[in-house]
Amino acid sequence: MIGARRSHLAGALGLLVLGAGDVWSQVSAFADVASGNATYDGLPATTILTFGPTLQLQGPRWSLGAAGTYTSFERGGWSGQGSLAGSWFTPAIGPFLGEVSGRGDYSTRAYGFNTGQVLGQVRAHLVTAGRGMWMGMSGAEVRHGTDQDRVGRWDGGFWVRGRATRVSLSLARGQGFDTVIVSYSPDTLPQRVRSDYTEAAFTVDWAAGPFEIAGGASRRVRIVPGSQTSWQVSGTYWLTPYLGVIAGSGRFTPDLWQAHPGGQYVTLSLRVGLQPAVRARLRARAGTLASLPGVDAFEATEAGPGQWLLRVRAPLAQLVEVAGDFTDWQAVRFVPAGDGSWAVLVPLVPGTYRMNLRVDGGAWAVPPGIGAADDEFSGRVGVLVVAGR
């Protein structure tokens, strides 16, 4: 239960580019194995063992992901959860971007009690240099045993990015169901009561080298049974490009749509990536590029005849773009490639190219690791050399 609902860290995700030209997608995957102690509301503490695989596919303006978690309890019993989610993003109009997304979740327990939801959501995003905001609304058909209901909410918030940190604040207003009696035996099934709620949340992420720290807190206010506070903190250390260790602890409030209980946990996890997409963060660098904050690595690798993969390490970015003489100086968006990396496939033949990057709609600048030259507008432009075989 914890692994699927409370993951706050990007993993060691693999990158596989399929196809050519502008029509392509990428696949990333990782798996977590965790053990720890959990106390669910109304139940005694228990040792848990979880296994959670995750698979993601992403294209230039769409994403599709699937995840699952199996949890075994020392006191007996088990629970399983699965989810499937997808999003489509509109072309950017200046700093504005639209999003349409859907999600399905299903959970089951050893004694046969099942819950689930099917959710639809629309959001509007405004992204500028180093900051952004969003506002949206969502609705869901939720299932709790044999009962089915419709619920909805609206949410909004903003985020600010620094060189090594990202901070966000959000506010949501909606309705759901509180779990008031919980038991993992067939004699006493969970009971629920409808409840309107308002929830404010704060998150902060920090990354440097092989270390990542993530944390946050939220305050939920409702009529029954009153206000609740949740919090979580986790730290990751990447032992190798394929392997990371995650320690986490927190207190989570009930899931008001599927009526899962709240509780608290302490866990230690091992994350295994499909491919070494994190090797950029493990590579020591002599310096950084002050003119392009938030970007600490750039590389170009051949992906096939006439095709090159441009990859950027920008863990706190919301939007990364490239423009050069190989794009007719039109901005082309990178897509997330896992673990804070971004990637785009471009057609290149051996030669010398001019190009620049920008992050979150900021100023165009030379990416780190390549040469620079003056352009005809008294500015600086990156020089990318593609060698022939």
C-alpha cells in the first residue's frame, strides 16, 4: 500500500528510444523491494514486505504509466494494488500549456474486499523561468466493495525551482469518504462516511550528486472526523547507476476516494533500474555553467544511422527545449527520461551545428560540456560537433 501511494522519488529509470525522426517513444522501468514497520489506523503495528514494479512510456506530448504493489503483513494477510494512468499535453501557446489525463486504480485484499476508481482530469499550466502554476478539476467513479459513488475536486498551486531544490504549494477542495472502522478480517469490513474536505500541501525536493532528499507535509480540514496532518521524508543514495537505497518515514491520511485507511510507516527500500539512466548524476564534473542554472550535464550519443539522442540532466526542470540550425531555430521540447534526465531524438549527419537550450521558458544559453561561439546577434551559441565514422 505504501509503495504505490507514497513514492516521492524519481527512480533509476532506463531509456529506450524507438522509431526515428519526430515520431518516437521511450520506455522506462524500475522495481522497489522494501521492508519496514507500518501502523494502519485502528490496527496494531506490523512488519511489512512490499514489491512494486513501475513501467512508463513517454512521447513528445503524451505519457502512459503502469504500477503495482504487493504487500505482505507479518500478522497475516496481504494486499495488492495496481494503477494505469495517461496524460496528453497540448502544444504550448507562449507560457501556457493544457493537460488532459485519466487514471484507473484497483486494490484487493486477502479476504476478498476490493476498492477502485476511474478518474478524469483537466489542468491548465503556466510555466515561466524557474517557476510555474496550475489549476484544474477532476472527477471519479469510485468503488468500495459493492458500493459505487461519484466524487470530484478542484486543485491549484505553484512551484519554484532553484539550482538544487524545488518547492511547491498546492490547495485542493473536494469530497470523498472517510474510513471509520478498519479490519483485515472478513468479520468486520471497513465502514465509511461521506466528507467534504479542503487540503493544503507543501513539498520540497533536493538533489546533488548521488544524493536525493524529498519531504512534505499537508493539512486536511473536514467536518468528520476533523482535521488531520500528514508528513513524509525520504532520502536516496545511488550506490551504482542501476541500484539505489531509499529510507523513508511518514504519516499518511486516509484516501478519501477509495476509503483506504491512514497510518504511519518506516521503511528501507532497494530500487533497481532497468538501464543505467542515472550515470550522469554519478559522473564527477569539474564545474557547472552559471548561465544555465539547473542543468548539470549534457550529452549527445548516436542512436542509429542519421539519428542522435540529446540528453540533459536537469532534475528540477518542468520544461527543457532545444533550438538550433538543425531545427530551423524552432524550439523542440525534450521529454522526461527518468531520474531527472530529459531526452530528444534529432536527425543529424556528420558536421558542426549551432544550438542552445532553455529551461522552464528562461533565457537561451549554451549547454554544459560543449564549445561556444559568438553569433551574429552579439550573443553566445553552443557548438555541437558530430563526427563521422
